[in-house]
Amino acid sequence: MNPDPHPADIPGDRFAIDGALIEATATGSGHIHDTFTASYRAPDGTVRRYIHQRLNQIVFPDLPALMENICRVTNHIRAKLEKAKAHDIARRVLTVIPTRDERLFLRDESGSCWRTYRLIEHAHTHDRVTAPRQAREAARVLGQFQCLLADLPAPRLKETIPDFHNTPARYEALREAIEQDRHRRVDDAAKEIACIVERSAFMGILLEQQRAGEMPERITHNDTKISNVLFDRATGEALCLIDLDTVMPGLALYDFGDLVRTAASSAAEDEQDLSKVRVRMDLFDALTEGYLSAAHAFLNRTEIAHLAIAGKLIALETGIRFLTDHLNGDRYFKVARLNHNLDRARNQLKLVESMDAQKEEMERRVRTAADRYC
Ligand code: GN1
Ligand code: MG
């Protein structure tokens, strides 16, 4: 990748924005792209804000497929919200701003690729949930997202990153990184590696259900960490899911699991003080309740029966991915300090242990919520 871009590099004038750039600043906490918020003054004097992103082409080599997936999904959601006469639709689904020559993203002269969204105003994200209501709202909006996409017309969305949530394949990549130990980091991660190896039999649990025909492929977001849920600043209502890069075919439980590992955690994803990291049962309860309030309409019995273990699976998988990247020399996830990925891996594995310790309680709470809705 080229070095970090500067706001001055943003090719804002090449997108279909009616107005002159006032200012742009680097924003966002994503680990993959470079994100900027930019204000433009329209000819009538009003100020409008947009999100410009320089896209990571190593992680997403097929950008046309990625942008096509996003546009099909956002257009479908928008049409369904219009049909349902929902209010405030522009704040309930992302709007892609095309280039002036009507392309979905721009490749500039230096080879960098850029896309633009309209910024949703009076809204914000959280890196961590502090109150059950936020958890409930986030999970409700996830259930609604999957529900709205259940009837997306063919063809199947493109798999922009194949095997994205294939945990056994992620484990294979870790084993390879351990084998190579290119940066001599394996010795310091012995405890974390043992914690993962111990759980290798569990990793295929959802894929086995899928192969047996019990768990259907659905259209999923695939990156439902809590910081990808947008909330209304005034009311606290969850408005929509953002960061649609990985929207593609998947299992509904991958999304629920990713939300559990981030929204039911008592600490941020890279909290180093592991004594602060555990799964909070009040937040898990609120997530289950919020998700089922919307998703009960389409989930089958096998999906519901596995809700309680989805968070553990995705925490384990994410821990594996962070550790693999640490061993490979931090090439995938952005890092801000030495051992950042190792800290993130430790944090995820602490969540796995916390969920193991509370397994029966989690299962009990899923049954209670399921009895209410299903
Ligand atoms: C990445 O793009 P961002 O930062 O929301 C990653 C997710 C991980 C997440 C961990 C394309 O998400 O899969 O769960 O980091 N996205 C991709 O924070 O790999
Ligand atoms: Mg992302």
C-alpha cells in the first residue's frame, strides 16, 4: 500500500458532489481503509458532508465486485423502506455518490482507489456498549438488515473475500504462520496458541450444520462489530449498519456472533488489561432479545439452537486472525503500537474463556428469548 494519504490527496472534485470543498479530516476507526470526512458548500450556501475512503486493494482485490454488491444491497434496502413508507430513509441506508462519469469508485492517476458516501448527520458510532438499550437496538437493526435482504433477487452476491468466516481455514493460516515464524514471535504467544489449539474441534460447528443442509446460506454483513452500527445521536435509536464491504453470502449467525463478541464485551477490542475483559450477561440478554425481535421472522430452528455459541466462534476466529497477523508481521490489520495485534488476540481469547465459563447461562437466556418470539 502507498503511505497514508493526506486530506489534500482526496479527489473530491471528481465525484458527483455539487459544491466546493471546505475542509477534510481523517476519521474512522476501521482497520482496513483510510477514511476522511469532508464538508462541501453547495451553490445555495448549505454545507453538506461526505465520507471519502481510499480503499485497500490488497484486502479487496476485486473492487468492482465489492461496489456492485454494496449498490445492489443499498438499492434493495432503500426500495423496501420506501415501499414500507419508512421515515428518514436517507439516514437508514447508506448512499453511494458516484463519480462525475458515473462510476461507483475512482481509480486516480497514482493507482489509488476512492469511493464516496453521503455522511449521515446527527448520528454516531460506539466502540463499546455501555447500556443494554444500545445492545438491543444494535441487534434489532442487524435482524432487520438480514430480514430486508432475504428476498434480494438473483444473482448471488459475489464473494469478495472467499472463506471469510471459514474458521477452520483461518486456523490453517495460523498454523502456517506458526510453522514459518518469520518474525520470531511464536515463543511469546505460546499460551495463546495453546488456547486456540485446544478448541480446534469446535471451529467447524456452523460449517458442519451448513454442509448437512440444516443451516441456510443467507445474505449477511460479515463485519458486524459494534463500531459498524450507526446510532441516532438524539434518540439513541440504531439507524443502520455501515461498512458494507463484506456484504456477501454467509450464515446469519456469523453476524450475530460478531455483534456478541464486540457489543457484549465489557471492554474495547484492544483493551490490554484483561481483568476488564469479559462477556456481560445483561448485554448478551439485550442482544439476543433485540436480534430475535426482528430475526425470528426468518431464522430456522437450527440457527436459533446455535445462537448461544455464535459469539464464541467469532471471538475465537477473530483472535486467530489477530494472532496470525501478529506472527506475520502486522500486514493486514492497521496497528498503532508494538504488539497491538497480540493484545487484540489476547483480548478475544479472554472473551472466549468468559463465554465458556458462562455457556449454560447463555443457552438459558437464548431459550427464554426464543420462547417469547418463536
Ligand atoms: C476489520 O474494516 P473493519 O475495521 O470494520 C475486518 C473484520 C474484523 C475487524 C476486527 C475486511 O474490520 O473482519 O472483524 O477488523 N475486516 C476485514 O476489528 O477483514
Ligand atoms: Mg471493514
